[in-house]
Amino acid sequence: MEEVRLNRWGYEVRTASDSCISAINAYCQQVLSYGRERSVIMEAPVHDKDCVLANILAAHFLSSGNATKALPYLVAAKSRLDQATSYEKAVFDSINCLISENRDDDVALELHSKLLKDFPRDLASLKRAQILCFYMGRPDLSLVLVQQVLPENQQENYVYGMLAFPLLELGRMSEAEEAARKGFEINKQDCWTQHDLCHVLQYECHFKEAVQFMEECSSSWTLCSSFMLTHNWWHVALCYLEGHAPIEKIVEIYENRIWKELERSDSHAEVYLNALGLMLRVHVRGKSDVFNDHLKTLVACLTDQAYWYLEWHLDLLTLWALAFTGELSEAEDLLKGLQFRISKMSKKKQELMQRGILLAEVLYQYGRGNDKQALELLGPDFDANDYRMIGASDEQLDVFNEVWYTMLLNTGEITKAIEVIKKRIKKREGVPFSWRVLEKAYTMSNQQEASVAAGEKARTLEATYFKQTV
């Protein structure tokens, strides 16, 4: 019988190897810090091939890329389960359900909740559970989980960034800011807490402050995963874009901070998510001609089906890009593939993803320029926040609201466009683009006085942020 060691949370792990525990602890650090070196977990089973925790964490790490490679580690973990500690068994059960071919998200979440009730200091398992909630579109459940463990982690590194994010998604901005600032005080290098603070500043239209804060923090992103690095730069680019900075600033970030990351051998497909998300924002604002060559280069990469079916959100953006650049055969293949995958899901999962496949069809039509057909699919009461199940934050989803507004204008639905844009401005008054869209809508409806007022408001805001300082 092997000896028992304590991991970084103080929980028992059955292994005789200090090196095995060190690799497990290093992996947890990489998970919480969004580091590039999560593959360090593969060292743990090398040091102790019989350690259940080492093997199940290795299986989870490999499962996102290659389920076949993960299987031997899952089998190894299962074969020694009788000798595992209660903590290891709880982690095994939660991950085994999560990586199951026919997983039930509700069951996986229930197992994670039980794990965290019994072992509340395991913040790596909390992060795993929160990611599950994210892809379920349930920030409310994510918040419950972090609040459940908070009493045991009052001064723990990373926990306040994990508290702030679901608060953001639930629109509780002041609470989110308070949590994020507390986390930043504990660890100013925590890229997720920095990201949360940027969310707050961006939502409140403090674009210059957000850019300054993030650019000051950017030196700490060098060890971040390719997704996290480019996602934080995506936020910076959006702040410049929403604050009406010269388009050259956005191009510079794309070329030097996002595209260059794709040239690295260890970059992840999710970098394309940030690249395409930025491209669609620029397109909606009528500035896509500046990025035409960049978009064609991206699309040439994304015709490779190795990048398909990894993330619903990425697939949807890819559909738009393929259709918009005339790669209709590939776009149709991708759309049919998504429809086929829906048909193979459980009934409960199919019901959840119906909106996801609807949005896929909309973006395909929108990319082709068929605004009327796309608008008919969306209906009159569209709200992008209802589409969280594609695996996107409110900020990532918001571009689909902007697509909806522009389609309303393009198809002559002026009264509806004015109604929804005014609601948008009521929530976020400081975005120049919203006032420009309202100005256009008033002009199209021959409300000249209102159009002039909206245009004047837009110009005032445009001069407020970056125009005179860049």
C-alpha cells in the first residue's frame, strides 16, 4: 500500500512520490492561472503510474484534444480506485462523468457540487465546475458554487476572480468590481481578475481607463495560454473600437497580439475565436475593408475541418466568415455537420441547443447577405443573452445583438430598430456606435431633428475617448 501525501489544498492523495504530488500541484497552478504549461500533469503518472488522482487529471487534460489518448489514463485510474482516498474518489467521479461520451451536464455538475461541499479548498475543481456552468449557460449556478466554497477560501489566491465572473454575467457589476478588486489586491498577476476588471470598465464605457489598465497589466500575460493572452488583447481591441479610436489601433493589436499568436506551435484553436470575434465587430461597424486580407487568411486556415466542432461559438463565427468570403460549400458542410451533431444528442441536450443551431443558420444567411431570411429566423424578440449555451460571455454575445440591429435597418424595420437601439442606449449610454446606428435609423424614418441630436451625441462621445489622444 502506497503512502499518503497532501496536495496543495491539504487533501490526501495516495502516492509514495513527492514528484507526483509536485506535478499535480503545478498543474493546478497552471489551471488557475490560465498558464501555457498544463501539460505538466502528464509528468505525474510517470512518477507514479498507480496514482488515481494523477491518472484522472491526465485523462481530463487529454480528453479535450483526443479521447483515445485519454482512455489508458482513465482505465489506470479506475483500476486502482479501491485504494484511492475519499478525495481522489470524489475527483474521479466528477471527472469521469464530465468526460463520458454521453455525459449528462446536470449530473456532472451535481457531482462537482458534492465534491466541493466535502473538499471546499479544491479551487481547481471549482474552476472545472465553473467552466461546465459556462457551457451550460448558467452563471447563476456558477455563482452558487463559488459562494459555497468562499468561507473556506477568504484570502485564497484566484477565488475572487472566480467570484467576479458570474457576478458580471448576472449584471451585478458593482459586486463584480468589488470582488475583482479584492482579487487584484491579493495577486496583481492574476490575468482572470484583470480580465474581470476590464469587463466592468468596458461595460461602464470607461474605455480609456480599461485600455490603460490592461496595457499596464499586459507584461504579466507572457506565460498565459494562447487563448487567455489573445482574449485579454481582444478586450483591449474592443475598448479601442467602442471608444472610436483610429482603426489602426485595432489593426495593430490584431497583427501583433492575435495573429502572431497563431503562428506559435503551441497556440490553441480558441485563438481563432478571438480573431473572428474581432473581425465580426469590425464588420458590423462597416470597417471590414481594412481587414479583408486578414479575414481571407483566417478563412483559408478555417477551411481545415480540424478546427470544426471544437467550440459551438467558434463554429458559428466560422460559418459567418466562410459564407461572407464566398466559401459557401465549406459553410454548408459545416452547417450540415452541426445539424447532424444536434440530431445525435440526447433529447434534453437537443432542446438546450436548439437556439444554438438557429443562430448558426442565421449567421450563415447573414454572411451570404440574406438579411431578410436571417431576420425571419431570429424573430422580433431576439436577445443574444438567451444564447449563452453556445459557450460565450455576455460581451462575446453582444455582437449578435449588433448584427440584429443592422439587419433590422437593412430590411427596413426602422420602427423596431429605433425601439431596440434606444433600449440598448438606456443600458449603455456611452457607446458612440449605438448613437450612430440610432442616427441612421432616425434619418431613414425622416425624423431629422432626432437624427441631428443623435449624431451630435455620437460626435461628443467620439471626441471624449481616444480620438484626440492617439
